[in-house]
Amino acid sequence: MDTPPSLTTTSRRDLLRGLAYGGLLLAVDLPLGRLAVAREDAPALFAPDAFIRIAGDGAVTLIMPQVEMGQGIYTALTMLIAEELDLPLAAIRLEAAPPNDTLYGNPIFGIQATGGSTSIRAYWIPMRKAGAAARAMLVQAAATAWKVDPGSCETRDGVVLHPASGRSLPYGGLASAAARLSPPANPPLKKPEDFRLLGKTQTRLDIAAKGNGTAKYGIDAMPPGVKFATLAGCPVPGGKVGTVDAAAAKAVPGVRQVVVLEDLVAVVGDHMWAAKKGLDALFITWDEGPNANLSTESLRTAMHEAAKQPGVAVKNEGADARPGDAGVISVLYELPFLAHAPMEPMNCTVHLRPDACEIWTGTQVMTKAQAAAAQAAGLKPEQVTIHNHLLGGGFGRRLEVDMVDKAVRIAAHVDGPVKVVWTREEDIQKAMYRPLYGCELSARLENGKPVAWRHKMVGPSIIARWLPPAFTNGIDIDAIDGATEQPYAVGGFHVDYVRHEPQGVPTCFWRGVGPNANVFAVESFIDRLAHETKADPLEYRRALLAANPRALQVLNKAAAHAGWGTPLPAAAGLRAGRGISLQAVFGSFLCTIADVAVQDDGRVRVRRLVTAVDCGMQVNPDGVISQIQGGLVFGLSAALYGQITFDKGRVRQSNFHDYRVVRIDEMPVVEVHLVPSTEAPGGIGEPGTTTVQPAVANALYAATGVQLTRMPIDPTRLAKGGRT
């Protein structure tokens, strides 16, 4: 495998490179209007690189290396190619990349993976270079045919022009000649002032199909003869199947068989309703194993005990501020376990034969899915075909392949294809969760400003499991993301990481990843320091940002639009407050200001969220705004309601009635303001999630005088006369 190109970044994603998996035989079902189905035999007379194909009939195809899960990446990456190739956006059709980590691996990860807010950051230069190189070769082919200087030629809308003579040739007519040329190593890229598409809002390419219902997700896969299955695992993590009485289930009309494995039971039927009713009719006893007494309280106690350990030094600069030292302020902040609950239920359709396995699903990691299927089926990787679809929400859950493993093991007992669908209850109660995180922040102040700062992050290492080569020197670079890059000048700066794996609870990435905990802790702690020194939270931040102009700019822009310092809207009988959250993560700068109102009984209404964003160059500005809006909703749901709790080893939550998301009547007014920039793009898929929780918590601090150090919001602590 070739080494992926180096990117100049200091984040943990530098380490997620260079790990190859077996070749993936990939077919893709993406009937998105003019978006084509991937074919190995697609006409490609001119294929100057891994991404571009121009046929003799003028058809232009982009081989798309990233998956679409609602983030708009199909449109944004197409814009990069179209800009440099001088093509209308509508002239390009899309095919999903074939299985090749060397050619199509995310340049930051080194494998075919979509996540970590990396897509635009990773492909900003490679995609543009691909388009620019192809354009240069087409121009050279035309100039050679006309016997003119290439510099005298122009391109526009898929045509090479020679203004001096009035001649022109379409790209299709030049494809064969261009294919005989060598691509330039470093083609010149357009300057921002010459952009026609980039930086201007474009209609997303997937909107029409999603609007008219023709878009296909994994759950829509219906191979001929498919049966349906749903499953139940032990309600206690790590438990096994005890005994199964299947008589009542087999009597349900439409039920075909019951599959009993060591760790799960599945019912297979003619349709989903039969499978579900059959599963409900089963009588199962479980061997609950060593985690039967697991509780939220025991898990929290273990995390707090781990926080007392010294940890591994990640950053060690200047004066220190240790908890318990004289004059040191210290606070432990905590975030709970969370489920992902994507709107498209987890699903995987499998047709397993003795010498081949065919899979239909939606995954963020195609080669990992293929490897898991091959292992479960006892086949070679090249014997597995993956049909990857649109994803109805990923949020990190579809960076995991446990559902593929289980579906293949079930399919081994079924004759013909079987669609395995997880019920909402099964997914929420027996899933993989965002970890329980703890962050202990300590600071020593002089003249009101921190001269020493310590940040101890306590949590599991997902990286150690998900990508072992990236876990080095005892440090999970993902877990400490947002701790080492915080924007303030704080004097001595120390960051420690304590790896603490929660007993029995499987953990995985969740939208926002490490900055979920670290931004919440840092921004809450900054407000605590401002409170201790009786300073305005806005002015306190300004004083610490003199050396960080991009962070200061978003802070000032958000404050101006939010009306910081002006009276809050009248709210009879309610306590009101505004709160700030500032962050510099994923290569982007965001500031969110929340406006909240609190009733006497502690119930909270978030009335307004104002966010200013500097994500560098905005490829598709409307896409940036949409991403931030979606992230704010996701993060607000977590702040108000989100938690997975355990009792006697079992998850208490089961569906959206008790694992709440923000409802339409609870939505605040949301404003997103973009800061123009010509800097290289930063990530934008996750920052909206990580910015909202501390903004809301700090607004509640301003309204009530109570700082919440633990999420989700506890109304009993905010009630007048409530507990502290």
C-alpha cells in the first residue's frame, strides 16, 4: 500500500493513516436522479487519475470516495472537481469508489472511511488537483491539435476555446487525445477570486431523490426472495443465551424459523411484522454473566476513582495547577453515556452462499464491513460483495460493523437472502455508546487570569480498539481532542489522559467525539473563573484571546448578533440568562451564545441560539449552515435529555419516549452567521454538536447562579430552593 499524502495538522487524525484492509468488491445502489450506479465497465476514454472519467460522448463521471449520510458531501466534493475542471455542476454524474484503500482511502485516515469531520479537509487539495490536472491535459490536447500555445486557450462549461481563432472543442472530443498525455504533477489551482462555484450556495445533488422518495437507503434493499429477521441479545452487556422456548413464536403466521446463537436469538419471517411478533412471543432465559449488577452509580464511582490517578502526560508546559494546592480552583465535569439513535434503524441484508457473501447496508467504513463479513462467513475478502447505500444518519454508529457480523451469522442459518432489522428498543438498549467522560479542570489565578492550567481527561480509548496502531504511548488522541487545542492563553499548560474502560459497556465514537467532553469542560470552567473574579464572561474571554484573532472574531460576531449586554426579552416569572461557548476544534472556530429561561420548578426553555462560524473557505455555504443547524439540534437534545443509564445491568431507556430528542415545539430560534475566509477549510459536521451544551449550561449559570457540572440538565438543581 502506498503511504497516504501527508497533511499539516496537529489533531489525532494524523495517526489514523496507513492501515489497509483487504480489497473490497463494491457495488453501489444510489438512484439519485442523475447519480449513476457504479460499474467496473463504465466508459472512460480519459481517466487521468483515480477520480475523473471523461467518455468520448462527453459524459463526465466523478468516482466518489466518501459516503453520503446527510452531510452533503456528494455535492461539496463534486463542486471541487467541477470548479477546477470548468464544468457545470449538473454535468457531472457520481459513482461510488471501487475497493481500493490506496486510491480512495481518506487521505487523513488512510482507509475508506467517512467521519471525523474530515471529508472536505482531506480532499480540498487532492480533488482540486485532480480537476486542474485533467483540465490542463484537455487544454494541451486542443492546443496540439490547433498548433497554438496552450496559454492562448480557455475553458468554459466543458469546452476548450481558442478566442483568437474562434475555434472550440468539447471535452468529449478531446478525451482520446488527452488520454495519451501525462498528467502534470502540480497543476496551478484557481485563486479564490476566480471561483465560479466554490463559496456560492449550490442546490444539493441528493435533494430531488430524497424529496420524491426514490433515494435508496440500506433498509430499502429488497433482493428477490428476501426474508425478514429481527433479533434480541442479552439485556445485560456480555451476557449469553440461556434457554429458548420457540413454540409460541413458530405459531405466529408468517414466521419461518428461529435462529439461536450463543449471544442472540433471531426470528425469521415473511415480513417484518411476522418477525417482530414472533420475537415478542419467544420465551428466553439469559445467562447474564459478570455485569448483572452494573449500575449508573457504580460506573460513575469507578470513573471518579480513576480521576484520582495521575494519568499519562500529553502536554507539559510551564507552571502547574494541581487540585488541592493553595489558591487553585478545581472542578470535575462529567458527560453521560449516550446512544446514537439514527433515524434509519440499524439494518443489514445478507445473502450467504457456500462460496460468496453479498451484503446490502449503509456503512461509514466499507472495508471494515467487508472484513467483518468475511470473518463471520469464513470466506476470503474477495468473496464478499458490499452494496453500500445512503445512510439515514451515521453519527459514528455506522463506523462500527457489529451489525454486519451479527447479520452474517444469522444468515448462515437461512436459505436465501435475509434482511436483519434492529428494533429501536434493541438498538438503544444493547448498542455501543458514547463513553461516560470525566474532565478535571484546575487553574491558579493571578490578577484574575489563569497563570497555570491543568486538564485531566478520563475515559476509554476507542482508538485502541478501532485503530490499534494509532494508540501510542498510552494516549488516545481522539479522547484528548479539544483539550490540547483550546484557544485561550492560560500560562502554564498541562494535559493528562487517564484511560478508564467502563466495566462491560461497549463504547464507540459519537458525533463530536472527544470535544464533546473537553469543550464542555473548558467552556464551563472559563465561566467559573469569570464568576470567581466577578468578570463578564464575554470580556473575560476577550482578555485571553489577544493572540488568537480567528477565535476572537467569532466571539465578537456572535456577541454582536446575540445582543450581548442588552436586556433579555421579558419573561414574566422566569429567570433568564445568556451563555457563551467558544471552541477551536476540527480546524474550525465557532462561538455559540444561548438565551435561556428557567421556571421556578427548574424546567428550562432554550429560547435562542446564535452561532458564528469560521470554518475557513466555505465550499457550499448553505451546506455549512445546515450542518451547524443539525449539530445544534443534536447537541441540544443531549443537553436537555440525553443519557443512557443502567440498573441491574440493564439500560433503562428504550425508545424516543424516554430517550428524548428536541421536539418541534421545543426548538429555539437558531441563527448561524458565517465569517468569510480564504483559509483552508475546516471540519463542520461535528462542531455544531460540541458547541451547544456548554453555551446552554453557561446561560443557566447566569440565570440561576448554579453551575451544572454534569449533563444532561437536572431541573431539581435549578429549582428555586432546590438542591445544590
